[in-house]
Amino acid sequence: MGEGRASGSEEGARREAPWRCVVLLSGTGRTLENLLDRIDSGSLNIRIDQVISSRPGVRGLEIARDAGIPAHVVRGRQYPTLEAYTAAVYDRMADVQPDLVLMAGFLRRILIRPELDGRVLNIHPSLLPVTALYAAGRGMYGDRVHDAVLAHGDVESGATVHVVTDAYDEGPPFMTRTVPVLPGDTAADLAARVFEAECTLYPEAIEAYMAQHPELKRAR
Ligand code: GRF
């Protein structure tokens, strides 16, 4: 930033260095794309130092590489156990030492070791914890979630940002955003409405989480 601009913007001058994040994904990377847009527009004070995908050849990897972010595949099926997969992901992240790990359409489970306790966030496309019994957990992603919400007859859905623990989608909810379920909605209709809500919810939740947990920012 030029000197004139810095002195002209007290807020900019006060702004702390961005938190360092790793993004975990498995698919299209729309969530990553949205986070990058928010970073660019100045509304999200993080930097994404690394992207790890559990699948090769996905669009999320292209988004990362186009943005100049080191992107790696740690493929789930190459590791026989949850512990082995967890170890491979942690090894991959070791040189980054992220302040936060952001799951963004990540379809694998990893164990949360003490060094990442409270540092891993996920966004799930239904309202947790209420939907935990029918629209969350292993295998519940994409349209399956929205089909389950519709089958349950819910009049509201939405998205939840939660802290990740060792169990799928069971970590404490941190922030939710509600959308209506409208008569005649298909899963695709609901998915689009929920994803729109996610695009504001996730960046806002990350900002709020950082503000509430300044102790998580590592000294560098
Ligand atoms: C969204 O449904 C989100 O809630 C879930 O993954 C989906 C987005 O995936 N965690 P992507 O960003 O399009 O890959």
C-alpha cells in the first residue's frame, strides 16, 4: 500500500495482519471462490496459504491454482484408516501452521488433534443442530441434504457454520442463516437459496470467530 493511502486510512493502518488459513475441499470450489472474492473486496481479513483437496481433478484445485495458492491432493482412498488420512493431511499442512482451517465442501473426515482444537470450521447446508438427525452426518451432502429437509416437511432451511470435532457435523454450531422453504421447491431450488445465504454467512462467521478468539492467532 502506498504511503499516502495508508496515512489517509486509519482503519487500514489499524487492521491487523490477515489470519493464515488452509482450505480443505473436495469439489467445485464455489465456497473457496466466494472466500477469495471477499478477501479481494476487503471484507474478510484472512489469507489462504494452502488448499488441500481430497479428490484429484476437481474445479476447486483450478480455482486455487488460478489464484496462485499452493494446492495439493491428499486423496482419501489412498489411506486405509481415518488415522492415516488424518496424519497425511496434518503432514501436508505442517509448514503452514494455519491459524484456522476452513472446510469448504470437504467430504472426508479428519480427526482434530490438540494443535487444531477450535481452529477448524465447516459450513453445512442445513440448520444444525435441529437437522442433525435427518440432514447431516456421513453421506449427507449436496442435494441429499436438501432432499432430506424437503422430505421432513421443514418450512425453513439454511446453513450452519460450526466448529469441527471428531464427529461429522456434530461440532458446536457457531452461526446460522435461515432461508424459507417455498411451496413446490425442488432440491435444486433450495440448494441455490441456501448457497446464496452461505456466501454471506461463511465470511461473516469467520470474521466473528476471529474477533471472539484472538488467542487463536499464532505469533509469527
Ligand atoms: C455447500 O453445500 C456447503 O454447505 C458444503 O459444500 C457445499 C459447497 O461445495 N460444505 P463447493 O464449495 O461448491 O465445493
